[in-house]
Amino acid sequence: MAVVALRREEPDRGKSAVDASMASRLDEVFDNPLRTTDVELLTIRDLTVRFGGLTALSAVNIDVGHHDLVSIIGPNGAGKTTTLNAICQLIKCTGEIHFAGRRIDRLAAWRIAAAGIGRSFQDPPLIDHYTVLENVLCGAHQRLRYGMLHQVFWPPRVRRFEARMARRAMTLLDFVGLADQAGKDAGSLSFGARKLVDIARAMVSGPRLLLLDEPSSGLDEAERHSLRAILLALRQEKRVGILTVDHHMDLVRSTATHVVALQAGEVLMAGSPAEVLDSARFRVAIVGGSRADEKLAAELPNEPPPSDNDTGDGGREEEL
Amino acid sequence: MDRLVVSLFGGGNLGGTYALVALGIVLAFRATGTFNFAHGQFMLLPAFVVGAWQAGSGGPLWIPVVEGLIMVSALGVVFYLLVLQRTVGLLHFMGVIATFGLAAVLDGAFLIQYGSPQYSIDVPGLPKGVVTLLGAHLSAQELTLTAFTLVLAGLVAGALRFTPVGIKIRAAGQDAILASQGGINVRLVYVGSWALAAALAGVAGIVYGTSNLVNHSMVDVALAAFPAILIGGLDSIEGAVVGGLLVGIAQGFIATYLGPQYLDVLTYGLLLVVMLVFPQGILGTRTVTRV
């Protein structure tokens, strides 16, 4: 019988993707690490979303470790973006969502963002008549540490704080390769650049978990290459846990530590990128595999996909 | 020269009132995307409270002013929470219809509570008498109130531009989802926006009532501010102040040089001309379509 090893792929422990100077600057951005890593960063159990009579998600379980990059893949309508929207509480859902040990599925959207979850969107919601820098700073409201009274009675504090936030934003623009565009209006950017600005905006508050909704959609090959480098650098630097939704299998294969395949609102299977993307079940269900795949898939027993809390650091071998 | 000065300062007086009214309407619009057609009634409520107080028992003016502003702010908040929040996701005109409904309800309530009064508001301590400026005789009280409304409108616009609270209000009005992802409590901001919008209308109503009769026709002042909003830019807070001032001064000149019968036609004519050159208003956001 085939043995499927459910292991997370470990990050490349070779040369760091960023130089020491950028690493130090990123320290200033991700300046609020969690005190403990004893619990998973994100735990989703029995997540269900219904829109009237339509069940968009059904009993979905997903785990994201503190420095994991988990990719949710699946065809259109599988419930990928719905999963992210449910985590952010932009839509109603049932089930339990725990972030760093704290239950968040009953919190308002702004509280979830304030708790340390940054989100980018499939269609970047940039403000076209603001500059790139100003758009990135739109993500920093929760880090505002001055009020009206400071502005009246203590302007130097306000200026220091504003300068610090501008430095954070510039660090992130430098990180995503857009530092030279900081003063340009966001409306003049290409779609790929807008995506990167949106990702920088999601990071400016120094989140502990990044939710990236189809970060590679609409990007050309060069832009996808840049995005790949950014994701790998974040993974290598262990700054933040990342949960992405993506359609580009090459990008998923080369960046993810763990993949969850959704189909029709349910988890089809989960595991390492190779385990999921190379499996016959996945190919038949998602992309329509070859006749050999269909034959192999037909021979596989019909059992539920493994749950994600089985994929610990040591991995677990499951016999089929 | 004296006609010029009278037009300028008389128009400035009206412009200050329009600026406050327009600011309130733009604030509410940015919060919920709804033109508040009950804004005139929001002006009228505190003016009635103050007018009735002074006509009745009398006493310190601050009591009915505070009471009136609290009442109208609470009304704005309750209307947002109970009605407008539920129109989110529905067709835009549903919210507009709701404000028409509120206006009708308030008109009826005012009739029941106050009848058809003709109050006037007297603010003690305001300078009386006449000021002569470049040959023109101007009311000292009106000059003071003009300065007050313009300074207040400027302070509110400045606060919305530069303070953290104002930035959050503008952010939530720009893009609610983006604002929530930035950690802004959007619901609280919208509640605050409606409270502030109603309070600004109330202040405008009280100030207007010091130089004009407080009666049911005051609601027409809010309707007259709509050209100011469109000229300034529907989504622009600074535009509301600029548009209000512009329309007020324009009306001052029209009334002085041409006569009051030309007010409406030339005001809306001005609106059409501005729309031809600046379809989004002088300070409104230009819509860019990416192709």
C-alpha cells in the first residue's frame, strides 16, 4: 500500500535571503513577537460558512504554525477566500478560530486586525490619489500612539512617532522592491506593484499572521519571481506566520511549508506541497488528471483527508 | 464699495452657516453613503429647543443649547443604529428614502410639540450695534457669528484632517474594510460621524436662528446647502467648507446686486458651470478608471 508521509517541509537553512541591514530594519517592523510559541499560531476547527442555502465552507480544519507558510489551493468557488474572510470576521461563520491561543471567531474585524493579523486582498484596495507611502501607512492606524492632546501640547512626540512609522513603511517598500515608488500616486502603479503595496500595507503594523489572498494573481513572471523571493525571505527570517490563497502551483510548491486543498467547501487533502500537488487524488479532483491518475485514484480507499493537527514537526506516516 | 462690503460679509454670514450644514451632510455621507435629507430637521430641533426655552421660562442659554445639541446628536446616532445600519448592502436609495421618512416624522413631531411657532434666539453677550467698514454699516452681532461659524467649520475640518480621530473618521469613510483591517473600529466611527454631523447641524440652526426666525421653513436652508456640497465635492470635507463659503458669498452678491428673485436660478447656474469644469466638485476625488 502507498505510504503518504505527512510532513511539513522545513525552510531552507542556507544563506539568509536578506542582508543584515534589512534584517535589522525588519526587526523594527516586526517588533511585537508572541511571548510563547507553545500553541499553534492559528487553529481553525469545524469552520462552516453558509450563505442562505449555500454551504460555502463545511467543517474546515486548518493549522498554521508560527513560522509556517500554509497555502490554501483549490478551484474557483472552493471557499479559499471565504476562509480568509471568515478568519477576519468579514463574514459570519460557525466553528472555532484560535489565534495564539485566543479565540477570535466572535471578535469584530477591527479587533482581529489589532490582535496581530494582517490581510492583503485579491483586488488591492489602494487609494489611488494617495501616494504609495501613504497607502502603506493606511495599515498603521492601530499603531498610532498619540492623540489630539499630544498634537497640541507635545508636537515633538508626534513628529517622532510619524517619522518612525514612515521609516517602517519605507523599510517594507524597500523589502518588496518599491522604495523608489514611494512618492508616486498609487493610481499610476501596475497591478503587480499594487499587489506588493497591499502586502506592504498588511505588514506595516507588524502582524504575527499574514493572510495573503491570491498574491500572485495578475502578476507576470518577473513579478511572481519577486513575490516568491519575498515569501521565501519572510519564511526564512521567521518573522511571521503566513496563510495564502493561491492558484499558481509553482509558487505554492516552492514557497509553502504546508498545503491545504479545498474543494466545494471541504478539505480534500492536506500535507506537504509535494504530497498534495503530486497526489493522484488532487490531480483528479482539481485539475483533471491522466487516465493513470484516475485509475490510481479509483483504487485509493475513500477516506477523509488527514486533519492538520497530525502534521507536527516530526511528521507522521499514514498508511493508506 | 459699501454694497461690495455688504455683499461680502452678508454672504460670508450665510456661507458660514452653509459650511457647517455642508460639513455635517458630507460627514454623514462619507460614513454611510447616504445623503441625509433630514439634515434641515436636525438644524431645526435644537433651534426649537432654544427658542421655546427663551420664549418660556428663560434662564441660562447654555442649558437649552447643550440639551438641544445632545438631543439632536442622540437622534442622529439612534437613526444610524436602528435604520441606516440595516440598509447596508441594499440599494443606495433605500438609505435616502429612510432619511426622507425621518424628515417627515420629525416634521410631524415638531408640529405636535411646538405647533407653528416663530421663535427668535437671543444670544446674550454678543456685541450689539453697528460696525462701519469701508463705508458699509454691518451688524456687529452678525460679524461675530460669521467669524464663529467660519472658525468652527475650519477647526472641525482641520481636526478631521490632522488629528488621529479625524484620520480614522476619514479612513472609515474612504474604505470601511480597509479601515477595519487597519484596526479602526468602523462602527464606532460611523456612530461618532452621525453624532457630530447632527451636532454641526444643530449649531448651524441655533446660529441661523439668531438672525432669522426659527420656524419650519428653516429646513430649506439645509436644502439650499446641497449646491454648496456638490460644488465643493461630495466626498470632500474641506470642499464642504469651501463650497459653503463660495455659495454663501455668491448669494450675498446676487441678493445685493440683482435681487432675491435670482438667488435660486443663479446658484444652480453656478453649480452647473462648476460641474462642467469639475464634475467631481472643486475638491472632490476624481474617479480614475484603470484600463
